[in-house]
Amino acid sequence: MSLNRSQQLFVTIVKKHHAKLLVKAAKNAGAEGATILYAKGSGIHEKKSFIGIPIEFEKELILTIAKKQVMDQIVHAVVQTGKLNESGKGIGFTIDLKKVTGIAHLLDDPEEADQVMGEEDEDIMPKEDIPFDLIVTIVKKGSANQVIDSSLEAGAEGGTILNGRGSGIHEKASLLNIPIEPEKEVVLTLIHQKKTKEVLQAIETGVGLNQSGKGIAFVIEVDKVVGINHVIEELIEKTTE
């Protein structure tokens, strides 16, 4: 039996200390493993401040790559274990991967590892009736909250912040011959496609992304979403009115 070349990435965002249990559930359901990243952020069911002081909730972000033919059962296991269908427990979404490398151990024939992963396959998970996008914004450290504030004003539900490093064309790469890697913040914003343009424009204006060196943002189409039943139900009601 050869490897199904269609792979997907399952991104799950939950409260701190919950990821380990979900990774175990994913592996029991057929995943080979997962990567946990630490993040911060807030959702619609979490208070944004306390006595005027902003609150940043600690999160864990899980990245799981698996075949499409087993992704449904992995998602189901994670949703059941993490109770993601309950408000405020977390969210998850899958993204189609065009190409994957570094997974030769999953192949029946190791020589197939040199071939392009991600060819068309008939076993494709059906798209959601209500489509979503993921807006990824990369800005200098300290600007992430402005990204989230701008997106909230435009109709987003919240956002997740990851810390990173990197330098762009408008940033010095060294000082006194010592390499410099400026600290960055990566903001993930899950949004209904009808609001994508408006939210993206709000982020661009609020952070000034049209100015050199301020940051970048890009949009990725999401395949399947879990953990936001309140949003989906609201959208269905609006479409049936």
C-alpha cells in the first residue's frame, strides 16, 4: 500500500497545559506526531482586561500533519478529548498542503521520498459549507496587540500571537559585525471569508503595513474548522433570513 500523497495540516489552539492530552489523542487516532508551540491571545469568550489592565491568555498551538484519509478521525478525536465543541475550549482548522518533505519513514518505498508530495488525490475531505480564511500577520515586537485590536474592530473574533525572530530588507542585519535578528510577533486571525477583505484592510491601516518595514500579512484558505460553533450558527442564521 503506497502513501496517500494528499496531506493536511491540522492547527489546534487551546489553553496552556491542554496540548499534551490532545497530542496523545491525535496519535491514538492515527497521527505520527505533533509539534507544540507556546502562544498568547484572547477569544470572544475571554475577558480582554481586568480593572483596566490588558489580559494576555497563555495558549498552546499544535501543528499536526497527516494523510487526508485519516484526518477526519484525528480531528474527531481531538474535538472529543478537548471538548472543542464547547465555547471557550479552543479552536482547530485544517489546511491543504501542496508539498511535504521529510516524511520518508511514512513511505512503503523510500525512493518515493524524492518525488513531489501533494499530488491530486480522490480522497479529499469535503470543504466546509461556510468557508474561512487564516490571516497571518508578521510585525515587529510590540505591534501584535494593534493587529488584534484592528481586526476586532473590523469583525474578527480574536487572535493568537506567536513570538519569532527575523530581519527584512528594511532592517539592519548586523551591528559592529554582530548579527542582529529583530524580535517579531506573528498574529493568526481566523476569519469568515466574507470578512477577510475588511479585516485585512483594517490591519493594514491600523498597523501601517503599507509603509516600508512595518510588517507583512497574507491570507491562507482554510479547509475545515472546529471549535467555533457559535460563529457558524450565527452565519447560518444570517444566510437563512
